[in-house]
Amino acid sequence: METYKEKITIKLWAEEDRPREKLSMLGRRSLSDAELLAILIGSGSRNESAVELSKRILHGCETDLNQLAKLSVKELSRFKGIGEAKAITIIAALELGRRRKDIVPVQPVQISTSIDVYEVIASQFKDLNHEEFWILLLNRANRVTSKHLISKGGQAGTIADPKIIFNIALENHAASIILAHNHPSGNLKPSQSDLDLTKKLRSAGQFLDLPVLDHLIIADQGFLSFADEGILT
């Protein structure tokens, strides 16, 4: 026997029920950001549907999903109607989306320009509010064989230990190394410590026959390549 809900049209259903049915019938691309977020949230309240709550959250992030992805559980929980469980669900979903872009292809990427480097490593720095230092290891064909997190720091900087970097490179039989770190501030200008560290690593790499080919500083709006700028000292 049909239930009452099955007899009425989708347009008459509660708003918080519509996104799921819309996705099922029309596909995921038919949903707005607010509707997709509403599916994650699951339910609203007596005075506000899940879609309305989602719109309020997105409005608080200036409708920028990148800003939303940077919010912590505590920050998301400040929105009325979002508890810890819903906040964790949102963060987990956004993190899965970020990781999807980070899947290493079967055929290692060959590096020929700084843009190639950026496309390989940029996702590691997505939505970070602190600095991280990474290295890419390349084989003799300039193909990326692996990438490694060297250190994490605060908003002002991070420390990269040359001994750790070259130990990892030697253990993985790398032919060359590319350095990369982010500036959460958005400033792409290298600091004096960035220049000094690069010089030290370049010198050590020459001695070990493990050349440092480039050093990228990455921010939300783009990147700076030491090699492109002629400052790979």
C-alpha cells in the first residue's frame, strides 16, 4: 500500500528531503552547493531546513568552498544547527574531495616545467593555515617517483632538516630533488631563510650528486619558482 508521501509530488515534500531525491533522479550535477551540503548535514530544525542552514553556512564563507574547507570542527559548530557530528561529516567529505585530486597516476609524471611541479604538489597545500615543507623525488628521466612531507610549522614558518631530506632521497634512490613549501599568508616572495636554505641544499646536493632542480613557494593564488626567477642559488 502506498504511503501518503509516495502519493504526493516531490515539490510538496519537506525541503530537506528534496536534495536526495533530486540527486537520485537528475544526477549529482543538478544540485547546487547548498543542496549537496544539505545532504551531508542530513536535517535542519523546526524553523530551518537543511538547505536553508546550508545556505547560511555558505553565506558565512562568502559562498567560497575553499573557505569552507579551511574551517575546523569548532568553527563549523559555531553555526546554529551544526553540532560536532555534522561538522565532522562536512570536514570528512571535503577532505575526500581534496584527496581525490592527490591520487598518484599509474604513469609517473615527467617534469619539464615549474607548472608540472605545481600540478603534482599543489594539492598537498590546499586549505592549510600553517606551513609545510615537501620534496619531490625524481628519477633520471625526470619522472616523479614519490613525494614526502619533511616538516610542519606555524603560520610564520617551518624548518627543513637537510639530513632528513637527503636521507630520504638516498633511501629512495632518487636522481634529483625538487623542494616545495607554502606561504599561508599568500606572499610569494622568498624570505632570507628560504634563500639560505635553498643555497645550503643546493650545495649539499652537488656534493652528493643529488641536484636540487627547483624550489617552489606555493600560495592559494599561485606559485613562485626559484628556477624560473633565476634565484636558484
